[in-house]
Amino acid sequence: MKLLLVACVALLAVVAVQADKLPSATPEEINDILATREKAKEFVDCVTRPRRCRDARAKDIARIAPELIRVQGKCSRVKGLECSADDERNIKIVVNTLSTKYNDLYRQLITDAANPGRG
């Protein structure tokens, strides 16, 4: 359950939330964002502490991350948010990568995004 939750949060961090639609992102773009521990940490920090982040896409994801965690990563359940098959695929990529390669960052993302207002 938490894995799927994190996946949704991660996907949203990878792609920008503009209005009520998630822009597309390729698996290659997501893999690049999470290619190294340093890049993955920067991504997670941006999502969990948006005030310190300069990445507009990560700031947008931080805004919706608590809701995504609430719906256990099922972006199609976020009212008013379009969620395509590609979005769901991207969420799975993020969750799988963070949970297997950077488990501590994965746990940080789940914990901090579920408790917004820090940062």
C-alpha cells in the first residue's frame, strides 16, 4: 500500500501538475531524475520541502502529494485531476526505483509528504 502511495507522490514530483492535468513524462526522464542517490535526494527534498526548492515541477507535486498519499497513490482517485495510463506507469517507476535503490528516501517521502507544512 505504502509503495503505491509513494509511487503516486513520486510521479507527481517527476511531472508538473498544471491545472487539473498531469503533463506527460517519459520513463527516460523519470529514470534520469532518479539516476543517482544525489539526484533522488534532491527530488525528494523538493517534494517534501517545496519552499527550499527551485524546481517548479517538484513544487507542484508537493502541493498534491498529501492527497496522493491519502488515496494510496491512485491518482485517478484524486478529484479533479486527470490521470492517464502513462501517469500511473510513471508512478510505478518512481515507487519501484525509490523503494529498491533508495529505501530511506522512499520512507522520507512517505512520511514528510503525509505531513505537509514542513519546509
